[in-house]
Amino acid sequence: MPSRFVCIYFPHLMTEWVMRRRQDLKGQPFVLAALDRGRMRITAVCPDVQRQGFRVGMAVADVRALIPQLQVVADLPGRAAKLLTALGHWATRFTPCVATHIPDGLCLDATGCTHLWKGETNYLEDIRKALALLGYTTHIAIAGTVGAAWALARYGKHPLSVIAPGEEKRALGPLPPAALRLEAAVVDRLQKLGLYTIGHFIDMGSAILRRRFGAGLPERIDQALGIKNEPLLPMQAVTPFQERLPCLEPVTTRYGIEMALQQLIELLCKRLAKEGKGIRKAIFKAWRIDHNLQAITIGTHLPSQQPAHLVKLFELKIDQLEPALGFEMFAIEAPQVEDIITLQNGFWHQKGLGNNRLAQLLDQLTGKLGPGIVHRYLPDEHYWPERSFREAASLHEQPATRWTDRPRPIRLLNNPEPVQVAAPIPDYPPMHFRYKGILHTIKKADGPERIEAEWWIREGEHRDYYIVENEHGERFWLFRLGHYDGTKPHRWYLHGFFA
């Protein structure tokens, strides 16, 4: 698929932005200005003032002498960049790959996107209309390279330009040298030599142009013609697995949202199935006609490419979307995917963690109760009970060691709590103990089980553990720390509770 790039040029970006916020300036001559070396200089001019021949960089006092009624609005450094960034995020409804061209343009990688609008002309027209509703005048061009699209958007004769693949050289011919984004000194030198259009020198050899005008000119020509690649630096990382769906009419009902969701997930799952991958995390995005972007996210415990299951997870959160006047664009993204595990091929016959039914149940619990509600633990290579396990990253992660075959409490305290114990010595279980002010009389006991730290850890004494049961049938896990010493009091701790 040939690359296609769209460049959007805003000839009056800042002045139109100001007019949106200050209706009193409508029909009035005004400029934006900032302090420069002690003088107020123009940073942007409205169309009326521009038609009278005034340009950016002129002193405000000089312009006001000729236009006494001129209104001056203070400009702030970096405001244009912030505005373009906001417009770039807004433009992600048309493509996920958007870059800013400071101070007056955007560039969109439209490769593979225009078919959703039934052609490139409709695609550009929709962008133009949407920006016009926001109050911005635009010149837009689409071509096979960033350089050609940039040149046509700023120096082309038409507000919408569609350059067919391979036609970049023909389209660039009538344009001035400045359309190649050259330095001012290089443009002046070309014009002094009578080279007023790109067509006058585009067929000259690279060696000749490099010798007379430097390396920048032949490089810009190669970029504009696609001979040399020009990377586009998007505002945000592009998710490789995603699908988009524009709407002919605004969608306001849950049923309409579910239909769009179903269609997008089916398309994405078909693509993932071809590559042998499944979704671990997915984001459903919806753009409202008032430019508000909303999103809901789901996660899975095993990589999944089953549309019915994924739709069910999203349906648990659809009520979080607020359509208001309606959604005009939907998208599904999968920022985290994994290879499908082989054992999933026979999931109806699998048991335990390999069973996809269990994974789906865990996904639904997480969707209803929130992330972090489901945990899986694996044995770890430590003897101390509180360090003998760790949380698994996924359902299919395999343990590095085996669980102990000795009984362990269903609830283990992170930090053993000291208790008061009465016990015969030296190795008899306790007769009773007091925990949080309550006295427990021991009726049954089993032990001791001695647990020591690893040989390379010399801190801490060994522990002698006992399983004890009180008069009410409650069972506890107690241990005595260290060897018995008749000169010191015994140190006993409660470490866990059995079911």
C-alpha cells in the first residue's frame, strides 16, 4: 500500500483562535503582538490587515500610524504550539498518526485510512468542514510524501489538493523554491539566478545543486519526490493493532454503540487471528461531535481473539460513555497483545488454568469489580513462609519451584504478631495463648516444624511452627523464635489462620 500524507495549513491560525474567544473583534482590524527588544512587534495579523500589505514582524507603532483603529492583542510565547497540539489530538479521529508543523500546520499519515470515507477527496472535505465549524480557514493537500503535501498545502492554487501517487514531480514544478522548506538565503540565491520555480532546477543533478546551493536543496528534493525517506514524528505512539469506524449520522443510543463495538472487534480479531495473537488489553474510543473524546478499557488474563467474550467485557462499561449529541467516530485499539498459547487450541477440554472458561470468568470479575481484584500466586525459592511465594504476571506463567507439601494457613500475616504463650519446655506445644486480649485454650496441636532461612542469609533465628486448635475449633499457626534459653523469656508469634 503506497504511503499517503495529508498536510493542513492554517493561514490565520492565531487570529481565528482569538476571534473565537472575542466576538467584539469580529469585523475589526486587529493584530497579535509581543515585546521584542523593547518594541511591540506583530506576531499574527487578521485577514483584513493582511490584505492591506502588513506582515508579521512589523512594528505595531508603524501599523497603527496607518490604521488608527487597530486593535492589539497580547500574544504569549508558545501559544501557537499549544493550540496546534490540541488540534493534533482532535485530528486523531481521522488517523492515529498526527504530527505538528510549528507554527501553522499539521501533518497526518493517512495511509490506509481514506477508504473509510470512500475516497481521498471525501476524506479531505470532511477534515475541511470539521475545521471550518471550529472557525478555522485551511488549505489541505494529500500526496505520497510529506514534502509534496506540505508544498501544495501552502503554495498550491486550490484549498484542497489531491496528488496521485507518482505525480509529485509534476505537481511541484510550478511552485516557488520556498515550497521545498529551504533556508531564506538559498531561496534568495535561486531567485537571483532566475530559478523562480521548482521546475527550473528539479532535473539538475544532485551534484550540481549540492555544489552551488549546499546539501540541503538536493535532500529536500529527494524527500519531496520520495527518493529519500522523511520520518514523521507523531504526537503519540501509534498502536499497531487498531480499527476505526466513522458514522454517517451521530450515534446516541446504546444499541448503536454496541453495533459499532461489535463490528470493530470482529475486524480486529480477524486481523489478530491471521497473526496468531490475542488481546491482553483493549481500548474502545468514541469521539463526540462536540470534539469530546471518551474511552473505556478492558483487560484479559489470557490472550483472546474471541469477539463474543471481548464484547461482553466492554458491555460491562458501556454505560460510562456519555453520547450527549452523539458520537461521530469509533475506534478499537489493542496496545497489548500476546501470542496465542498452544494449549488454548483445545480449551473446551482443558482443566485448571488452561481452561479458557476460567480465564473468561476472571476477566468478567475484573471488569465488574475493577483491576487488581484477581491475583495468582506461585511458589518462590525461599524458606521463610512470608517470602515463599510471589504474584504471577499471567495465568500461563510457570513456577520455578514446587509448593511445599506441608499444611499452610489460608491466611498468612505479612508480619508475624507477638503473642503471650504458656507452654511446657523445651519442645512441647503451647497450652494456651493470648492474642489481642483474648485467651485461647489449646485443645489440639501438631508440631513442631522447624523452618530456617537460606544458608546464605545469616540474619534471624530459626522458627519452630505449631498448628494449634482452640476450644472453639479455630486453628492457628504459631511459632517459637530461636532455641530455648532458660535465662530469657520465650518469644512466640502468631503467623496465620487456617480455615
